[in-house]
Amino acid sequence: MQDLNWQKSSFSGDGSNCVHVAATPYGTVHLRESDAPDTVLTTTAPGLHALISGLKNQPGPRGQ
């Protein structure tokens, strides 16, 4: 995998459990968790949008 410019999610706060995101010029978006940096989820911008929208629409403290 090419060198990626990983950025910490603004929702991760100051804790050690952080989500990092990196975009490529090819239209893919990569996600990883700080606890398991070798495990990378690859998706597209529309796929990430669908994931975030789905999570926001879940009932509970985060989806309210």
C-alpha cells in the first residue's frame, strides 16, 4: 500500500482509541483504528457516507 497521509478523526478526542482516515487520489478512502493499525478498511466516499449516515440513524445516545 502506498504511503498514506493518515489523519485522526475529529471525533476521536484525546483518548488512545482513535480512528484514522486517509484518502487517495484514486477515489478510495481508508480507515483504521489506532489499536490495530495494520487492519485497514477500504471504501469509497459514497460508501463512507452511507456508513456514517447509517450509524447516525441508529437509536441510542449517538443517534439521537
